[in-house]
Amino acid sequence: MNKFSKNALLLSVCGALTVPMLSACTIKSASSDKSQHVLRIATSMGYNPEDDYFRQRFTELFEFANPNIKLEFVPTTDPNMMYARPEPNQKRTDPYQKLKEVMQGDNPPDVVMVGYEQLSDLIGNNMLTDLSANITKDKFDTSDIVPAVIDGLKKMGDGKLYALAPTFSSSALIYNKKMFDDAGVPYPKDKMTWEEVFDLSRRLSKGDGENRKYGFSFSTQNMGGDLYYASQVYSAPLQLKTFDDKGEKMTVDSDQWEQVWKTLLQLKTEKLVPEQQEQAAMRAKMQAGEYNPLQYDDFLSSRVAMAIINYGQINQLTNQMKSAQAQNLKGFTPFEWDVVTLPIHQQAPDMGGYIYMDGIMGINAKAQNVEDAWKYIKFINSEEWAKLKSSSTYNLVSRKKYIKPKDGLNFHIEAFTMLSPVPMTDNKLYREKPNLYQVNSIGQQKFQQVVSGNLKVREALKQWATEGDVMLQQIKENPDAPLKPVPMK
């Protein structure tokens, strides 16, 4: 193909793309390297070369802008078991363990993409390259990356940066301005402590029965009364451990666990958080023609003044509010809302829960093509890429410059960016001993007994520790065997 024909083809392709995509065309046309390179990529998430989601998110723009670089995907899953249920006693291939194997193999991947909880293990085993030298050499600006991403990644590397992530999702505290105005209570602020938020809830909670208004909820949706799991966003920054690092001894019989449970129990006792709505009562209303599509949404129905919301839910909330207003839905009154950061603990003033980074990528310490690996990471984490991807309604791009409310909305979107994630360790224990999840279910049962008044908090924690130790011993002796029932007290 001659030069004229190639340029004509490029213009034709770029012309078929939407306007925001044109910058990618500019990047492509600026590429002058004609030699062919191979860049190998592997993930611990089980993606494969045919995965449309992965390619659309992370490779198509780079491939278009760099036609001289051929991407090869290193598989980390057993292709024979991707869609089949394993036979009894047949173990699935652990994608993360497989990733670690191929990273040290004869033809290792250059770029690896992992989960946040896996970073510390890779860094601790010297399997990732410190990105500082490349960042300095290319004057790659990281100052515009939000704290939720940059600080979280640096924490996993003891202050050094071994990976970058182009997008993330997090949670914030959404509040109903009208309910605050009606109660004469000041709006919440960024980085309030949990105790301050619970105090606000006391000032906003009022009424009885189905007409009661609540100050706070761990979710915008009616949670069905399962406070134990919903409240983990409260306890996560405290980094409480259920059992020791070997998964052999329970650690819940402690003063800190007791204080957390007492705090949650107090929310129930004072009726500061919503009770479970009776399903039978809801069905009766539906049969009587009183169905309300917002009846399961405590926040939109103005049953709750403050609630924890994920960024991906904002678009759904605004659409539901517009729809209810357009339909003149009975009982619905439009109201103004805004968000602030999640509440924090004084022991962890900059840390929040429910922060998920999508596409965490680093360079394998044994990469054979370090130059193109960095080129790829730099491209996917660049301002240009962020600009193209900033229209997503589910994830936020990591660049502050392109984080703006969508569809003409005006709210404090920065609240989703200010807290860093809870440091996490690889959940290798749960992969090796999947029955460990059943140890957590004992805690849920004990907590419900506390809520119902059948157990005192410390007594419940002691029983959880005792019964959990029995279960941990069974798992230690035979990780894959079905667990025998543990006598419950």
C-alpha cells in the first residue's frame, strides 16, 4: 500500500469514529517506529484474548495507535474448565497462582494486570518493577491522579509506585438536603467521623412504624435487616481479622471486635437505621394497586436522610428520580441531594472502604520488552486516554481533570476521589481453603442472636471464636472435605 492509500485509509477509519476518538488517530499517525514488536500481557482476572470487555477497555485504542506492536495474551486459566463445572475433588486452576508461574517462566509476560489485594504479594516477592525511573525519565505527570488511586497504590509499595490504574470506583455518603433543611440540621461534611454521622442520624430520625424516618443507612436500598454484612464498610478500615494469617486460630474475641459490635447494636437499638420492610406488607400493597417502584429504595422514597452509595449507582438514581417526576408518581416529591466522603475513623483518617481499581497494571520484573511495557502503561494511564474514557457512568477515570458530573448534574463528585482504599493482602487463604467463608457465616448468626437479644456481645464473640476454632481445625486437616456440623450453643 503506498503512502497516499495508507493515509486515505487512516482518514477513512478516523472519520468513522466519534469525535472524541480522533485524538487516538492523532496518536497513531504520530507513531514513526515501523519495526514490529511483541508485547505480552497476562492478568489474574481470568480474561482471555477473545474477551470483548477486556479488549474494549484496555487494548483496542493502544493497538490502533501502535500498529507496530503486536499484543499477545498469556493465558492464566485452564481453557477446559472455563465453562465446565469441575468434577468432585477436581481443583480449578487458580489464575493468580498461574500468573505468578508464567511471570517467572521462559517466555514471561511483560505487563501484568492484577487485583489490588494481590499487589503486596507481588511487590514483596520482587516480581514487579518500580516505575519511578520511567516516570522520571519521561516526565510522566502523576500529580493529577486522585488520592483514591495514587495513595492506595503507593501504600502497597511502602511509598514506591509499582503499578498504575486508569479507572476506579468508590463510594460516598449521599444525603437528602430537604430532610436536613426540614429538621434544621446542618449538612454533613467531608471526612466526618462515623460517630459524627451517627450523631447527625439521631437528630434526623423520627416517627414510628412504617412512617418512621431514619437518619442513616449503609445502603440506599432496603437491606432486609442484614446489618452484619452491610456494615463492613464501617469495620473495614479498622482492619479487624477474623482469624490469624494461617487460618488456624480465631481472633474475634477481642475488645476491638466487641466495640464494633456494640456500636452497630446501638444503631439498631436506637432505630437509627432502617428495619426490614415486611415483604408480606409490600405484597399486600401491590395487590391493592398501591405498588410504588421506589418502595425498595429507602433514599429515593425519603425514608432515609443519608446513605452510602457507589458511584455506579448515581446514574441509576438520577434516572429513577427523573422517571418518578415525569410520571407524577404518587407519594414522590423531588428533592435536592449531594454527596460527601464516606465517614472515617480517627485511627485511619484518610481511609475509606469500597474502593475498587479497575485495570491495575505493572511491569514484570522479568519482562523481556520493558520499553513497550512502559509505553503501554503510560498510554492507558495518560490524560488522552482518560479524556476518551471519562464518559463512563460506572467507573471514574483516575485523572482528576476529567472527573466531572455527567448529564448536567451538579454535585460534589470529588467526594468519590479523596479517600484511599483499605490496604489489603492476597486472599490466598480463601482460595486454598474455600470453606473459610463458612467461618464468617457463624459470625452473622451470632450477630443476629445479639440483635434479637438472645446473646450479649462478648458472649457471642466468645462462642464464634470457640465454634470457629473447631471449624478451622477441620479445614486444616482436610481443606476440601465437607465440614461437619459444629454444635451451636
